[in-house]
Amino acid sequence: MKKILPTLSLVFSGSLLFSQNTAPSVLSIETSPPQVTAQQETSAARTQATIIWSEDFANGIPSTWTNLGQRANGNLYPNSVWEYRGPLTNPNSNVGSRGGYGAPGTPINSPTRANGFMIFDSDYLDNGGVAGNFGLGSAPTPHIGRLTTETIDLSNHPFVKLEFNYYLRNFASRFGVAISVNNGGSWLDTVYFGTTIGVNESSAINAKAEFDISAIAGGQSQVQLRFVYDGTPTQGSNTGYYFCQIDDIKITELPAHRLVPFTDSEGIRFDVWNNNPSEMRHGYVSTRQNRSFRFGANFLNFGTSAQTNARLEVDVYNGASLIQTLQSAPFGALASGDTARIAQTTTNAFLPPSPGVYTAAYRIVSDSIPIADAEKDTIVFVVSPNQTGQHFPYFSNTIGTPQLGNLGRVSSQFRLVNQEVVLGAIAGIANTTNTGGRLIFKLHTASPLTNPIPLAIDTVTITAAHVAAQAVTATFSNAPILPAGTHYLTVEFDGGTSTINLINDARVWAPPLANLMYLTSQPGWYTGYQNSRQFNIPHLRIIGCNDTATGACQNFATLSAFQSVCATDPAFPLTGGMPAGGTYSGPGVSAGQFDPSIPGAGSHTITYTVNINGNPQSATQTIEVKASPNLNLPTSPVAVCSGGNPVSLFPFVQPGGGTFSGTGITTGNLFDPNVAGGGIQTISYEYTDPDGCTNTGTFSVNVVAPPTVNITNTVSSFCIYNDTVTLSGTPTGGNFSGPGVIGNQFVPALAGIGTHPVVYSFTDGNGCEGSDLLMVDVDSCLSILSFGQKITIEVFPNPSTGIFTLKGVDENADVVIRNALGQEINAEISRRGELNIDLSNQPAGIYFIRV
């Protein structure tokens, strides 16, 4: 990975000859909130698609798969491979990218993410987890990762669909699935996913890819899939970056009836516009600037059957109330594989009847696809008493001084349908903005490319209250009156060394020149970044009124909308009431501050009251307080054995994915009893839900000693022919093991001559194990020492076929014969000078003589 070397040609910003110039892209650390797509509501009939083959990585990478890395020249690249993340791997399935630009390491949000998923971490492979450490990782870019399945038999399935969940972030990479139908002999077809994810953009964390692969693999018996991360495309002088995660791969029967949205070359699936789909949209309109909204979608027939009366339907809600249902003109018949585009699916117009937060709920239906089975999505727009701007209420990412530099600027058009008195403006800022910097607001009627003289200007120093509210409000003291038409609002970042980040909306398409950004590192205005919505529609809007004269505008109060907060957030100052000098009231409000913990979760009405010309005027807005997440923590101490391995604490808490702290916590979710020491330790657990609300609780971990275990047998020396010995130990209920041990019995003959370890192990109710060791001696006991004299006994022939002679034995001596199990054998013994033993009627083996 090389350092960024921009090669952009000079942009002439002093005339209207400006064209659609794009700025050079640079690597950036991920700071955007994870985006989650709406889950489709499906009927039982739709969810019963026949699964032909699937893999959810519950048991890691299947042994029948191959995982290989490749260089750009085709040579093997050993470390350039996909990585398995599971519940027991390090890092585990709660961690996404480890790269230097991968913060905060969010994992895929697939249905079975907890049991494992796959990731190609290009960012980490290039820099080893250190931003700027280009080319010093284990497999620097350019690189390719190829994850190949086993052979799949689809010979009985002519119509098939490939689907899987993915989460990716892109800089200069391609993401595809190559398909072979001859056991990997050739790979002639590739389907690509994430093609609309631009530079420095991310997919939703639960994105889903679906492909009709019938024409490629349908009816084939030797199908293989190869998931390819291609980090060889270039972005300027750069290759690769950032990552791709996949999970829950399935091949299913292609349904007969399915209409699905697709993304066109402009990155549009479901769309909304006001007058013309090629013009800029307005996600905020004031009541005075209210206008009609139309809706459209790109969709295709993804089923095997033609669809009659295929159409787009849109339910428009104000809050929870259904206001109107719209629909496009239906198609008489849409054949399998055919598409319907936005120009063909435009609904009739909708004019919002009153202020409110509106939701357009899209669905694609036909005669064969009811509402329950329809593909759905939503777009939210706002009709405000007094605010107008392009952006919709979506936080996609940020744009500010890290990209544009100090004294960088952004400019956004807005179109008025009626004359307007502009009282001020609002800029939406992210909570990563530092206090102390300044925003300079400028209002003008001509493009910033012409360096126009502002009609109004205001400079606002950013405070903690602005950051908490995620909004900075400017006041235009001269309140200029603007005619109907197109105008511009520009904001300049005067941050010094402070970071200023504006919120960017990448959800809805914006035409070129509708929004501009100014880079100080390469001075000039740009329409954005190539192949990216990293700069799309900044959160900028004007504050107007409902009359055409300044005096009339000042006869009523206004209050800007509030961002939602969490019940555990600290109290913060209320802002947004105009004209200034009024007071705020409502549940949880005291001395101009709102304390979310007092009213608790729910929607609460805040009233702003101000005295205008001797008359009290008021305005209201609702503020949504979100509940803290519920934690399910152990009520009794979790027992952990001292001296044992570190233990994951995630199985003991719900929901998982939070952060542990306390004595004994070493890495992530691991508790190490050897670090904690004996006794009870208090562990804190903090969890933040998708809304950003946090809850903290504590529970105890008891580091318990292993049980004291003893073998109670006192005799530890035996002759090999001794009878079986019963072993005993305390506490009872454990297990004996060792040579010659059967259950709780020790058999000397089975153990054999020598010194043997006998171990008694016991596991207590906490799962802790203790043990004791007894060393047992087994002797042949064939030597006799009597009266200090050595007596020698000879046995011959040895070995023999069964007849043995003993020499040196007194004729009155007792002779006992035992087998290898210690059992006494009846043998014929004759005493004629020498002692003769006849074992010819016994099986071959080893026998012992006791004299």
C-alpha cells in the first residue's frame, strides 16, 4: 500500500465553466453508525423455499473447501486468505475487521453470526492493525482471497437461486462469486455483489445478496462456488481495502413468484422526488415551501413465472396514521427476468396535508404476490413548520475537517416554491465534533463557484450543547427575503485544530452540482468523490417562516426538532427555540435543561414560550426518550476453578456483545482465575444497544479451590500373585486410573512387576477437579531369605512345553502355582528327589511359583 498521491487536475472555480470534478479519495477510519436494512415481512409460503445446499460455518471452514491466497500475477500468496471467526476463535465472532482503519470492528449481523462467519480483512492484512502502516502486514495489497466450496450436485434442480448475507466496506476492491460447473476445471462465470458500494462506503451490516444462477448452474452435477475478494483494482495509486464478511450461504429452488428491487447505475432502488426525478430532492420542506412527492422503484421478475399487474404501491404515514395509498400503473405481464424501471413505476403525486414526520412504505406486488410476500422498504421525509433543505433524516456518515481541512466548506442548494423570509439556518453535526471550533453560515442566491456576496452571514462557536443536540443553529439578523427559485446555503469550517464533522445523507440520490465541497489541500470546489456517496447531501437547512414580511415572521415562536436521546443520558440544555429569550417547559425540563431520566422512555412534548410584542407565543416539539437495554446477569456467583484456563463470560450474560471490566478480566470477554486470585470478584458489564443506549450492571465471579482428594489405601506393596485389591478414596464418587486398575479394583498381575502410579480423580459440583496419587510396588516375591542364608531355586527347562523341574526345594516345602491373573492353578506335582510340575493341561502363558 502506497501513500496517497492525488493526481487530480486543477479545478477552475472562478467561472461557470465548472464541470463535474471529483476529489481524490483517501483512506478513512470508519466512524459512521452501522446501517441495518429493514427485514422483510414474509408469509409462511415464501419462507418455505426448498434449500438444496447451505453452509452457516457453525463448524468452521468445511474440510471439503479450499482457502487460498493469490497475488495479482496469479502466483499463490499464502497469507492472503479468508479468516474464520467463531465463538471460540481469537478474535471471536463478536469482532469484525482488525485493520487500522476498521474501527469499531463491527461484525456482520447475519442470522447465525454467533456460531461463526468468514471475513477477508484486507485492511488488517496490509497494515497489521496500525493506520498508516501500509505494506507491513502479513499479506500487503494487492492481494486476492479465494474461498472455494466442495462440489454441489444440482442435476435435479434446473431453476436455482444463490443467496448469502454479507457486510463489506470498500475502497478499491471487487467482491464476486465465481461459478464452475466442471469440478473447478474452469471458472467462466462470476456474479458480483456490493457493486454500488462506493469508495469509503459500507453496506448494511445485514446486507443480503441474491442471484438467479439457473442459466449457469441449473441442472449441473459438478457445481462449485468460489467467493473472491479481489484487492487488485486501483483507486489512484491504491489497491484493496477494507473488508468483506459473509455468512449463511444457501442454494434454493428459484421461486415461481418473486419481484425484487435492484439498484441502477445511480445507486437507486426505491426513490422519492418532488418535481422531476432528475432534479434535487427535498427531504425537509416547510409548510410554506410544501410540495408534492412522487415515488418510484426499479424491480425485476426474479421468479420463474410471468407476473400480471406488477406494480409499486406506497402507503404514506404521518406518524402511525395512514394518510394515503399510492400506486404505479400496473404492467399487463412482466416475464421472468424482465425489469421495470423508475420511469415506468412512478406513482401519482402526494401532497402532505400538514406538518409531520412522514414515512413512505414501499411494496412491490402483483396478482400472484400479495402484500405479505412483497419486497418492502421505507423512506422518511419531514414537513416542518419552518425548515427546508435537501437532506432526508438519515445519518449515513460524516464529512468535515478530516476530509476537507480547516477552512474547508460545503454548500447545498435549496429550491423555494414561494417567497421566503430566512431567519436562520441549521447544520447537523456528529457527536465526534469538538467544541471550540466555529461554523460560518452564508446565504446567497448564486452558486459558490462565482464567489457571490452573501445576503446573510452568521458565525457560531460550537459548544457542548450543540454537540449533544447534534445541531448548530445560526441566526440571520437581517432576515433576508428570498424569491421563489434556487438558492444556496454554505457552511465554512473554522476549527483551528478542532475536528468538525457534518452529518451526510447517502440514502437518497442527489444530482451533480446540487451539493459541493471545497478542499483546502487541493484548493477548489468538487461535486464529491468518484464512485462514492461519502459526500452526497450534507445536513443543512434554512429556517424560514410562513409570511413574506420580516415583522410578520416575528409574530410567532418556532422550535426545531429534537434528536432522540437515551434514558440514561445526562441532562442537557434545550436549544432551537426562536426568537431567542424564551423558556422551555415539559416533563423532565428544569432551568432550560432536559433530564431524560425523569420522564423515562417514551415520547414527551417540549414547549417553547416567548413573549413577542407583549403577547406570549409558543411552539412544541416531541422528544423521543429511548429505554436503556435490559440486562440479564447472573444472580448468584459464577463459579470458576482456580488454576484453570481463562473462561468466556458471554455465556452468562444477555444480551452479548458488551464490555466486561474488573479484576481478572484480561482480554475482551475472558476472565482469568490465575490473575484474579481466590474468592469473589465483582465484574461490571456494559452493553450498548443499536440505538446507542447503554446500561451497566454487576455480577460476581467466585474463584473456588479444587477439592481435597485422598486415596485411603495404606498398603502399597503387593506380590504379583496377590488377590485383587479394592481401592478407596475421599470424597467418594471419583474415578481411579492407572496400570492394573479396573473400576475401583487393583489387579497386581494385570499391572505387572514394577512401580505403578494409581490416580484418584474427583470433580465437585462447581466443575473443579482434584486428584491424589499412590505409587504401588508389585514384586515377583520369588526370592527367599532365611536365617541369613541365600537359597537358590532353579526352574528348568524355562520356557517349556508344560513339564518343569524345580531344584533346590525342600521336599517338605509348600508349592503354589498361580497364573498371570493371580489365580491358583491345580497342577500335578511329583516329589522324586527333584520336584516335577506338570502344567501341560494349562494354556500357554506366564505362571508364577510360590515356595
